[in-house]
Amino acid sequence: MRAFRVAYDGDPYRGFQRQPDVRTVEGTLFRALRRHGVFEGEKPENYAAAGRTDAGVSALAQTVAFECPEWLTPAAFNGELPAEIRVWASADAEGFHARYDALSRAYAYHLHAPAADDELLRAALDRFVGAHDFHNLTPDGGDTTRTIREADLEREGEFVVVTVRADGFLRQLVRRLVSLVAAVGRGERDPAFAERALSDERLTGPEGIPPAPPEPLVLVDVTYDLDFEVDERGAESAREVFGEKRVEREAGARVAGFIERGVDG
């Protein structure tokens, strides 16, 4: 049994988890493995994934594990995958479960916030560290208590990168947390609103907290008691693919900016 690190651009996909009749990352992984002859049927033997990402969310270190032949290296895996999904590291993982054996997970959100007050952003973000009931920050029901171990932000020009590490995540938790923190940083919400969001009060309607857009969110890490070995061919392929995507999107941004300025005459 082996575990694989998977990086992907989530923009072309309707999320990670396979679904009938829509394009997903997991479904694409399974099609590649079938073409490799690794399995037949519904899914690979003893298969599990670290977690699910929503439509549009990308990943650096999604992790999947299953029974496979020794020849299935990350580079070999990539041979049947589209360019926007790259496998770049692997580890021996006997008796391992990619979801239940995760020690922590971390997401990074690239928030465009040129006019936000960084101190207000940081103060609001700090309020969510620790164990809390996040019922106002997810559409999930049931037990909505989770423990955020670390939450930090770093200013990079017009962007603020918000990184959150937790024992586990609820659906849309990071996106709604970022939405709230951004509103405080822009002065649209009072800093005390973070306290209300963590209270027993159920916030709905205008007081509700909508999720921030999914595209700036990346699953950046899932930690395990495993020794992952970087596959140089797989990693180089990932660097090439995402380097090209970066240039394409920077060029697109320049064109959009040119048109924005041009319509002003």
C-alpha cells in the first residue's frame, strides 16, 4: 500500500469527491488508475483520501492511499493524468488510512485586500484559534466543534495570505472565516462580530456570514507520521505545469488591467 501526494488546479473541477456525470479530481484519478490496470470496479482496494475540497478549490498536498503495484511511482501515475493534476511524492503506508490517520490539515487563502487594516485582520483571525463551535461558519449540521491550532496571515502586496491549521475542517469553514475576517479588516463589521459568530446565537439573513469565493483557497498540507519521498520527475512536471499556469494567469491579469484602464479614455 502506498500514499501519494497530489497537487491540482481545482478551477476545472466540481470538487474533489467523485460524483456522477460531473468532472471531479477523484473521478479523474480513478480513470487514470483504471487505464493503468491498477483496479477494476468502484474504487481501488483500501482506498481513502485525506479529505474533500469544494468546487474551485486547489491543492498542493491532497493525499490518497490504496493498494497498488510497486511500479506505480508518482511519475508513472502522472502518465495517465491531465496536466492540471500532478502526483509528486509517495510513501510506504501499510495499515494506513489517509483520512483518519491525519494529524492536522492546513489551508491557505489568498485574499485580495489592498485597503484592509492588517491589525484588524489579525485580531479578528486570532479570535478563532482554539476549540470552538463553528455552527455560524458552516452549512453542516451535527457536531460543529473543531480545534483551530494555528491561524496566521502574511501581507504580500495587495494580497493577504491567511493560513489556518486545524485537527479537521467543516464544509466552507475557512471560506466563511476569511469572509468574516475580511469584513472586519475593511471596516464593514465591528471586531466584536467575531464573538457573536462563536456564540450560541444563530446568525441568519443580513447577519449571516457568506463564504468567500473558492478559487483563492488551497489545501497546502496534511500531516502524517509518514516519510514521503519526493519523486523528482513528478515534482519537476508539477513545477513546469503550474509555472505555465502562473504565466498564463499573469498575462490574463495584465490584459484585464489594460482594458480596465482603457475604458476610462
